[in-house]
Amino acid sequence: MRNLDITTLRSFVAVADAGGVTRAAGFLHLTQSAVSMQLKRLEEILDVALLDRSGRTIALTASGEQLLVYARRMLALNDEVIGKLTDQVYEGEITLGVPQDIVYPAIPQVLRQFNAAFPRVRVHLVSSNTKALKSAFARGACDVILTTETTRDANAETLCVKPLRWVGAHSGSVWRQLPLRLAFGRNCIFRPRVAEALDRAGIPWTVIVETESDRTIEATVSADLAVHTMIEGTEPPHLERIEHCGALPSLPEQNINLMAAHSGRGVVQDGMVDLLRRAFSGAEISRLRVV
């Protein structure tokens, strides 16, 4: 009698969802060779080819497509049984990527709630710019990421849409001076949009601070030496929204998007995603109950 192994099925589903062994290995926190060996073992057990490796990308064969349906059901049933019949303590690690400008105020609350629900799961928080986070997600280095963009990728979910606002020092006046002095991160995704808006409005501008450090930007702006832009509601207490009464151009709205690995995380990833949805949809974050 031949028996299917849940571990090999989980690797198979991860490869199907991720579109390749390398990315799936990242999501599963395994080496590429380990995932490849599990796929080979699964094909040997079934005595069929599950993956078409003839092209530049891996595709499922007809047998692979058929197995994928059963594999999803078997994994779901396995996870349900484990959750229902055991006093399971979830362990492991989940990597969450968040753009630097939206870490506060929501993410600390999300992390507290997640830790209460999964005290033995370590959260690795990666804070960077949207471009870097999407690159990390694509290679399987992050399980869940948030992005701030004016658009949304096909595999992303928009949690909310927020306006971009001009921010400056409390009672500051530098925004009244020309050329308008700006402080921005080198890879800030807002920067091209801000430049376009200023150019359309015919407002001369200059970047006086270009840095990788949000702290440097905040220090410069809070000293009333430059202005900056932030998503509404994410302004730190030492900065304030500029009430310019139309003297500065309106800025485009930004999507806060979520991208999550399609497999390999189960209840743990679902718990993190649920908390992020609640935090950024404006709903109150309630205590997560793990069944």
C-alpha cells in the first residue's frame, strides 16, 4: 500500500502557488534542494510526472493539476484535524514586511495582538520601502507584506485608500518659501508623484535632504527646514499636517495593499492577515481567538 506524505504535498502546493521551487522554498523556510527532493519523492510514490520542466518556468502536468485539487483538500483536512483534536501550540516564524512610513501607529498594536494569540511564533518585522519589500516577497523572503502604491498588483488586496498629505513642523513656515524645500527618502515611492504635482502647479522645488533614514527626514522637517509628504493618519506627533489652503497642490490617494504567500503558513499566516485587515480597514482589533 502506498501512502501520501503531508509534508511532500505541502511542498507541492507551495511550488504550484509560488510558480517555482526557489520562491516556494523561501515561503516554506526550506532549502531549494529539500523542496526538490520532496517533489521527486512525491512523483516516485505516484509514479507520474507532476511538473513540466521543459520550459523556462515550471508548469503542472495534467496529473499535477489533478493532484493539486486533492492536495489542497488533504492539507486543509490535516490542519483542521490537528487544530480540533490537539491542544496545539503554534510555533515557528513569520516574516512581515511593512513600509517604514506606515509602521506607526497600527503595526505595534498588530504585533501585540498577534503575540497574544501565537506566543511561540516569532515575528520577523522587515521595514523598508515598497519596491524592496515586493522584491523580497517575490523571492520568498517575506510571508506577508504591506505596500503603499497608487495601483494594485493582481495578487494583492487593497486594505484601504488614504490621501497623501503635506506635513511640516508645528507652526512651521518653510512651506511658504520658494523654491519649496523637500526632504525625501532615496527610494520613496511618493517622490515622483509629488514632483509631478508640483511641476503641474508651476511651483519650483528642490530636494535638500535625500537619505535612507526616516529619522533624518523627520528631524529636518520638525526643524522647519523642509516639508515632507505622508499618508494621512501616519504623521508622528512632532509633525503636523500643513493647512496650506490650496497654496500647495493636492496629492494622489495611496492604496495600502496586502500580499500574502498562498501556502505553507495556515492558521499562523491567516491570523496575521486578519489582524492587518482589521487594523488598516479602521475596524477595532479584537483579541484573536485560535480554535
